[in-house]
Amino acid sequence: MLAKKVVLIAILFNIVANVYSSSDYTIELITGKNLKQYLPFIAEQCITTFKEYPYLYCGDYEEEINFRTPLVELHDSSLAVAYYKGTVIGFLTGYKFTDFGSHFTKSIDLFIESGLKPEEYYYFGEIIIVPEHRGNHLSSKLFSVLESYAQKLGYKATCIVTEEHESHPLKPRNYPAHDSLWNFFGYQKTSLITYMNWQTYQSDGSVADQMHPLTYWIKFICD
């Protein structure tokens, strides 16, 4: 439960709103032209975080910036940013699903064929908290902020994708399953699987272009 909420009375294209605060942590909702200033941090954190299993992503900073710049300029794009004493330490990205869905192979068709309406979904791309600040319940607050924003925009549901492997040569021995975490946040795992390729670290230390299966999780947010 957010300790502090404010009513978002602002032009939806350009919002910076303090929607949660404690003695040390603050979370803000960012939209519109204000999004671009966070791209360097987002790019750096995605490269660092998604290098690890299960994504094994070999990222390039310039490519990250070029990929994300058009996305933040799209209508309804948003960002929930977590600060620790004024320093950015985490974020959750949000996009209109029908805009972002084109980046996943046949995602839009996949939803339609399953009887879902893609235009009713808001997509959460990445959630990252820097390691030293994990365990402070910030992820749930970031989700709560953007879910509330998506609901105000009129979306009926949100969705995320995850990657998992029953066996993989680079999977840590005690790697924890995260299904219970997504369930705790209210997301339901579906049978919908899409695919996306990226430069991937291999078990022999090399890097190769590889296709990755991504499973959709959905959450209905309408009253």
C-alpha cells in the first residue's frame, strides 16, 4: 500500500508527480518530454542487469539509446522512478502495448487469436532496482504507481514478459523461480509465448544472436 498518494491533476503528456515518499525513498511518475533525461540510466542498468541469467544480454549503450528514444516519444509512455535520498536507484518502464508489441514477433496477433484485445493492455518493459537497494519493497510500489497511471488512461489490463529455462548451462545452481513473486503482484501466467532475438552470451564465453522465448503474464486493473 502506498504511504502517500496524490491526485494526478496535470496534462497527461508531461507529468512529474511525487506519488510515494518515506524518510529515504521517493517514487515519481514521469511522462512526456521528461522521460528522455532518464534514458542514460535506463540504458546502463539494462546492459548491466540483463547481462545475467536468464537473459544473458550483451548490450550496447548506443543501440540501447537508439532503441529507447522513439519509445519514450510515443503517446502514453511512462516511467516510475525510485530515488534514495535524491539519487535514482530504480525504475519501471511502461508503454501502450500496441506500440511496443511490434517489437515482439507476432505479439499482437497472438493476443487477438487468444480472444484478448491488445488495445486494452498496457505493457511494462523493464523493472530494475540496483542491488544494494533490493529488498525494500520498491518493486511493488513501482508497479502500483504505473498500474494506477495505466488505469487513469483507460487501460483495462497490464502485461509483462519473462524468460525461463528448466535447464541451461549458465543457470545458477540455486536460481530462484520468480513465479510466486509475479503472482504476489497479481499477475497470472498465460500460455502465450512470443520470441525476441538479441546478442546473447554463450556458455563458452562467446556472443551470438539468439532467439529467446518470452512468456506473457497479465493483470486486470479495471474496477
